[in-house]
Amino acid sequence: MSGKVFSNLSFCSIYVRPTPQTSFSKRKLLMRTILRYVVENQEIIARVAVRESGKTLVDAAFGEILVTCEKLKWLVDEGERWLRKETRTTGTLMMTKSVSVSYEPFGVIGAIVPWNYPFHNVFNPLSASLFSGNAIVIKVSEYASWSVSYFERVIRACLRAVDAPVDLVQFVTGYGPTGNALVTSKGIDKIIFVGSPAVGVKVMEAASANLTPVVLELGGKDPFIVCSDVHVDDIVQTACRGVFQNMGQNCAGPERFLVMESVYDEFCTKAANIISRLHQGPPLDEAMSRFTDCGATTMGHKQMIAYQTLVDDAVKRGARVLCGGHLPDADACRRNGSFYPPTLVVDVPIDALMAREEIFGPIMCVMKIKGDDDDEAVRMANTCDFALSSCVFSRNASRAKSIGRRLKTGMLATNDLEGTTYMSQSLPFGGRGRSGFGRFAGPEGLRGLCVVRAESHDRISWLRSSIPAPLQYPSTGGGFDFARGLIRTFYGYGISQRISGVTSLLASLMSKRSKPNAMKME
């Protein structure tokens, strides 16, 4: 297998060629072409994503298709603006210069993407890389390799339609050695990795051999803070949608519900009323697919064992299970698929595994904030090493913002799910701490796929700078006086210092010091 992997990557390094000189009008045409295909083929795309991942059709429509359309539209509407050469101010002393910043494509981007959103996780880095003038090699997860042949046909057809090279996008499949081969390939100029912290560390280590820059998005454990003044009926549906969208297999999604004491019991009761009535089943069942709330988990029985371990640990520490929380046996999984029940666990202590480790599944973890204390809410939210996104709910907008801005996360939404920041594609996506570093989406993500180059040119071609006499070689002895006078003239405090600076400048230009005999070296 390893021979085949390296053969594929060698092919990429030889034949994948970025097109930095391609006009923005052609790049926009490609994005519009992809967008048109997506809009006109929503159902087949959704069905491919559902068959690959187990999510419902509704979850595919929102989590796979809608966000991809928004990404493509933003690139068409605003992408060129953020990649054009940008004029900057010269500062105090460089007034004869014209300075600017240009954004040149890295060359070939390598992206290692996870299985939870098989369509969007491919077209998100693909669209940004192509729009910024790069080629891209995408390593898809071994849990989402079936759909890639369809996606490859789609993007190649779109590239042909705009008369662009079809080899700008390459796909590789396989296990860990495939990813390692991609990261360590000298033909890759930057790596985007989306996955677990443990693998992220390995990616960084491997990339360091060639000093290849990396963007790491390593998941999250987002707090969902419910303040004492909320109307629970207004937010409980939002809370449930946040957890059970895509069966909770979201990097940016609420995993810790921190609810203030005065509304805690009401929140738990009303959440349980909704969760207990969710319909779970095969998401492509012809009779029931449009009424299915929860589909299957992607990684099979071993992942459901991990969920059960989190639930059992929380219960041992004093938590209560109000809905779900039981593991289907292996035989049932083989017969029916990987359907872990929608689960509600309340009274979860802060030291439980469920409160500290990423759940990435259909479990609502509820924790009580005693005393309705905003400071305590912040303290509890910040005890976790993950720091991707967060959301705070309060009828007082100022209160929600005040709490949210004290949270150590890369993204924040008030009175809505953190996904609203991702739907605004002008915003960068990324976190801090164990959630990784670097950004994709927004101007920051687009420019992150480019080499940022500073440029300085003569403002007027015949007006060129030269080295002043006191600074020329060999030294005339007046160099320091000249520099001191220059600094006082332009940066001195008050008129007297600046006049003193001008005087020193003139004196250094006119002075001629006799040079002492050079000291002999022993």
C-alpha cells in the first residue's frame, strides 16, 4: 500500500500546477459554476453525504450544502477584494517610496479532512485554495472514501467547463501513512489539518521536517451558557438543534450546557420532553426519511462504546440520565446500523470525562451554575483546554456580550448557536488551546493560503534615494551625530528637540573629522 501512496503523491508533485496568473474573473466563473451545480443537484449531493455519514437529509442540506453555497457566494462577491495588492502608508522617513502588500499563492495546498461532513469538508478548502490561485491535494478520511469518486467527477467537470486544468485538484485515500506521506512531501507548500489533537501533534511534528506551515483545527468543547433571565421556551429548541444536528458530530457545536440555577430544572425538563420524542432511524428510508430527526453515527460500534464510557463515568460521579444513555449491543449494530440514542445527561460534575473530553456525539451534557453567578459561568466555561467557539444566552444583550468576551475561545455568538459565525463567511474560523491555531474562512483564511509579500518601490522613477555622506563608507566620523539628529528631527518631543535635531543634522553634514591612526591588531 505504501508504494501506491507515494506513487500517487509523486504524481501530484509533478503534475499539479497552480495557476497564480489566472484572472479573478475566471476564478469567479469557476466558483459560480460549482455553485450552480450544487444548487441544481442538491438532492443527489445530500443523498451521497447521507449514505457516507449516516446524517439525515435535513442535516445534509444545512450542514453540507447551504454552508458550501454561502462559501462560494462569498468568494465570488468578496474574494478578489481581499487578495488584490494593497497599498500601505510609508511611515515618516520613506516618503519618496510607494509601498504595498501582495498576496501570492503558496503553490500546492495539502488538506487532510475528516469524515463528519464529507461534501463540505472537501469543497471548503478546495474552493478557497483554487480561488487564491493554488492547486490542492486532499486526503479524505478512511471513513469517507466512498463519496470522493463522485466529488472528484464534479470538480473536474466544473474545471473543464471553465477551461481550467483538471489536475489542479487531486485526491488521495488511505490511512495514517497516506496522511504522513502528504504532510512530508516536498511538493506540498502548506498543510490544512482538521481532526483530533493527538493526530494534530503528529502532523505538526511531521511538517516540521520541511518547515511546512500548518493550520490546525482540532475540535472543540463549546460552552452553551444559559443565563438566569432567559425564557427557556425561546432557547430549548436551539439547544437541541445544536446538539443533535449531525448526531453531535461537529467540531463547533455545544458540548457543555452551563445553565444557571434559577432556570436549571425548567431547562432540563423541557429539553427532556423534546429529546424523548425524537425519531431516530435510517435516514434514507423512503417512508420515514423526511420525518427522521436523528440518523446514525459514522464510525460504528467502537464509537458508541466511547459514548457509553462517557455516560457511565458521569453517572458514577453523580450525574443523572434523563433520556437515552444505553449502548445497543454489537449484534444490533450489525443488523440495524450505528444508532446511539439521543441522550440527555444532567447534573454532570466538572471533573467528569464528559465535561473535559470531546463527546462528538448525540449527548447533551448539562451542568448547573450555582447562584446565578456570571463570574462562576465564566470560570466553569474556561476550565476546559478546548477553546474553539462559544455561545451565551441572555435577554440582556449587554450581559451576554460581557460574559462571552471573557471566554477563552476563538469564536463567540450571543443569543444564537456558534454556527452563526460560520454562516458569516467573512469571519475567520478557528480556535486556541487544544482546538488548534490558524484560521480558515474570511479574509484571514483566504490570505492564509498566500505568501504575504511586502514591496517598496520609488514613487517617482528619477527620484532615487542615496546614502547620505555621513553614512557612507569609509566612515567620516559623523555617522552617529547624523543619525541622532535625524531621530530628533522626526521623532523629538516638542519644537526645541526638533530644532536641535535639525542643527545636529546640518553640523554632521558639514563637519570633517580627522581620522586617528588605526589600532594595530596584535
